[in-house]
Amino acid sequence: MNRKLLLLLGAAAVVCLPMCQQFGEELYPAGMVTAQDAEADRLLAAAQAAGKSGNLSDAIDNYKEIVYYHSLAPNAAQARYELAGCYERKKDFREAFRQYDRLIDNYPQSTLYRSALDKQLAMAFSAAKGEMKVDVFWGLWHANMESGVVIEWLRSIINKAPYNDMAATASSILADYLVRQNREEEARFEYARLVEKYPDSPLAPDAQLMVAQLWAKSTLKGDSDNLVNLARAREAYEEFSLRFPNHKDARKALGQAATMDKLLVQQQLEVGRYYLERSREYTSAIFCFEDVIRQKNINPEAAAEAQQLLNKARSVQAAQKNASRI
């Protein structure tokens, strides 16, 4: 090998060295490990000793050296797991969650893979319940974890968890959390998603009931979508009884579906009343009242009122026609 080639190789090595130091944990395929690494073992022992004595800064420094520069060592996944634990102890929950995430991404074959997911789920659940406090303005006071972070954590677990029970649990926690955040449309979507993706989960029946209840609740807004939302609530209650016929609430759900039918008829009556008294569209009012009367077996009270209003609508319409002939 000539002198010029040796110089070129040496220069390349100098350029590559800092790159390897900066991106060392990303250079190798996830899950690859070396047979042994004495330096990584020494660093792990030092990190564990520092952590045991309460010196978290030194522990974190040693763990970082392993995960950055010894990412193929047999103990690299353990170092990443314990590094995340140190951040939890420091109450740096975002960084702890991120470190568990890196373990999940980089070491899918590790025996700590499921434990890391469990840790993330526990953190997300604590944050969703308002039990996880973070420092605000340099520790002057404490506040709940931001809702955006909680939602991001739960969605991450749902996407990564290979176990239906864990993903279903995270979906349920997320949906419940969205309800408490007054984001009911998103919550309804999450409950419905849980039922569709994990129909055998013990959480599925309650999720289906929540879908129905949230549709029913949306009718209280009194807007133009009431009829549609009532119909969807009725459908969701009926679907509950079909999906879970042996559930203790199956009969109750059928009763709620019948209530939605009754409310649908009542709403149709109110639409007819609007046409009659407000917009004076008598043909439309008559059509609505006749439809309500046809559903007398569902809502006899509304049908009786509709009959009276129908007579009034026909009378007014006839009077208008007579007046137009004069």
C-alpha cells in the first residue's frame, strides 16, 4: 500500500470517528449484540452503584456511555431500561418515556421489551389520572402533565403494543381521558375503535355502551343534527345487545334503544311544530305530523299531540287556499 493511500485512509478515519461517536447507537441493526463487552460491564456496575447511592447524575452518565458507545453490548438493553428508571426517579417523565421507547425500538428481542411497555403504560395511566406532576417555572409550582403529551404517549403504546390486552387497555384509558378533556367526538372514535379492533377484550362491552351514550349525549346540544345523532345512538345501543347478548346490560341496552326510538318520534314532532308555527311550511308540517301518527305504537303521547297539530295545519292550509281564490 503506497503512502498516499495510507494518508487518505487515515484522514477518512479521523472524519468517521466523531460521526461514530455522535451516531453510535444508530449504526447497527436493532437487536444485534456482541458476545461480551468488559467495558460495558464495568460501566453498568458503576452506574448501578451510583444509582443505589442516590447519585443519579453519575448513574445517568455511565448508562449513557453504554447506550451511546456500547449499543451492541449484551447489557445495552438493560442499561437503557435502567437509564429510563433514573429519569423517572428524577421526575423527568418525558425523557424516561423516550428512553423506554428507544429500548422498544432498538431491542425488540430483549426480555425487557414487555417490561418497558408496561412501564410506559403505567406512566401514561398515572398522567391520565392527574397523578403525575411536573415542575412549572423552575419548580415554583406543580401541574398535571400536558394533555398533548398524555395523548401522544397513549397513542404510541397503542401503535407499538403487540399484545391485544395492552393495546385495548391503552385505548380505553385514552378514550376515558378524552371524555374528561371534553373531547367527546374523539373519545367516541376511540371507544368505537377499541370495539372493532379488540371485540374479545373484556373492555369492549363498556366501550360500546360509551359509544351509544356519547351519541345520545350529543343530542342535548339541540342542533340540526339531533335526528341523526339519535338514530346513531339507537343503532349503537342495539349493536351492544347484538354483540354482547349475554352481558348483564344487554336488556337495558335494548330498553335504551327503545327510548331512542321514542325520542326520534318526539323530535319528528318538534320538526313538524317548527314548520307549522315558525316557517309556516304547512305541507312539510303535515308530512311530519302524519309520520308521527303512523308511529303511535312507539310514542302514543307524541302521536296524540301530532293529531291535534295536524288538524290545525290542515285548517290553516285550507284557509290559505280559500283566501287565494278570492
